[in-house]
Amino acid sequence: MTHDTANLSPQDALVAIMISVSMSDDNVRTSELVAIQQAVNYLPIFADYDVSRIKVVSRITADLFEEEEGLDALFGIVRAALPEHLYETAYALACDVAAADGALYQPELRLLEEIRYELKIDRLHAAAIERGARARHLAE
């Protein structure tokens, strides 16, 4: 990988988590991209975020997904860039992206489980976050 990952911001780390969930099943859906864009456009954590960084972070994430130990590297980068108090925010954003198309696929579920583990999200908190995402993305 030729990208400089040492200077990723906490917002970049959040974007990387969202992108990784979208990419997890090898089918990046429009609804997932819209969910990412809406989060970046409207959430206070992204108020001063340079949206042109999304392309950079997308490329880094895609490159990591092609590496044998890329997921481990991604989590290392995320933990290095993201303050611990934003771990639940990262998980909530991941759940929103996973739920954006109205269906959860096995690769997404496995990645969400890995995110919970890597970011040490308490199971009870994770369940509440998941329930909120499900409620926000119900079609009817």
C-alpha cells in the first residue's frame, strides 16, 4: 500500500469504517453510499470535514481489502486515529450503512461482529445501537 495512513483524522477513521461495511459483501450499493454521504453532510462530527477526503479514504480502504491482512491493518489504523469515546459512534455509523439497503448480508454481519470486537463495544450497547439502526431504516 502506498498511501500515507499516519495522518488520518478521526473523521477519516469513521469514513473508513463506513466504507468497509459497504465493501464487505463485494457489492457497494447506492443506498449505502447515500448513507455515508448523508452522515458526512449532516452529522456534527463531520462539520469541518473536507469531503474530498472521502475519495482518499475509499482508496485506502479498498487497497486494504485487497491485502491478506488488510482487515487487521484497517482496524489498527482506525484505533490509532479514533479516540475511544468515538468507538460507539463508529459502530453506529457502521450499522446505519449496513441497514441502509433494508437487508443485512452475511459478510456485513461478520464485519459488524468484528467491529464490535475490535472496538470493544459492549454487547448490550451494541444491541441498542443495532436496534436504532434497524428502526431508522425500516421501509414500512
